[in-house]
Amino acid sequence: MPLDLEKMEGDIFTSKGMVKAEFTFWVGLAMDKFYDGTTDQKFIGTKCSKCGKVFLPPRNRCGDCFAKAEEFVDLPGTATLKNFTITPWKITERRAKKGNKNALVGLVQVDGADSAFMTEILNTTEDKLEEGMKLKVVWAKRIKGHPQDIAGFEPVGGA
Ligand SMILES: [Zn+2]
């Protein structure tokens, strides 16, 4: 789209118009390593150098004691359901987007981690979910080193 030059004063001019600027940014060392892990269908967290807490998704610094958390640790694909809800809103979209049907969304703590994250709970129904139940990861069909590599979690042993 051509720029619409409106005003020029000395070396500075102003204009109105749309500028399309595509960009990429680095997610940082910890999340870069995390996505290396999801590419291989495994979880990689970080461990606090002082208190030993393990974070997944990984953090560079401990939120509790502020020490560095730069030791990478492999974590399993199993987890505990800490809490859950049902919602028509899709959580994998960057923008809030209402879906055609409700989704089960859970706060999931991967075994060996001290933190938890939100993800979709799959292949079950709300009435079968209980806080504290064991879950396992469901990887996406197409792995891309991307947040959506994690399709969600499902109950261990099926619904
Ligand atoms: Zn710590």
C-alpha cells in the first residue's frame, strides 16, 4: 500500500498508512530447549540451583528464591491433574477464540515438576475427572517444535 505523505518539516515527515512487518523473536534459552524437547516428544524443565525446585515450562530463575535455574532436567510424559474447568474458549490460540464445542482444560503438573501449566484434557468427559488423577501427554500428530506439539493430556489407562 503506498504511503500517504501528509506533512514534512525539515527531515521529518509524517504519513498515514498500513505497514506490514513480519518478525520473529527468540523465546530465550530455556524455552528454546523446551521446544527442542517437544520436537523429540519429551519434556525438558529447569532446576533451581538453590532450592532444587523443578519448573516446566522451564524458567531461567526460580520464582521462590530468585536463584538461577539453568540446569536442564528430563521429565516424563506423566502428570497429575491439579484442577480443571470446562470452557468454550480455545486455549491454544494466541487470541481468545470461541470454539463450537466445550473443551476440558486442566492445570497439569508433570511428575517431577514443582510447577504446573494449563492444557487441554482429552479423550474423557468432565464427570470422569478428579483432582489428583494421573494423566499422560498426548502429542500432536504433526510435531513442529511449537506450543501446539502438546495436544493435551489424557487419563492414564483411558477414560
Ligand atoms: Zn529456588
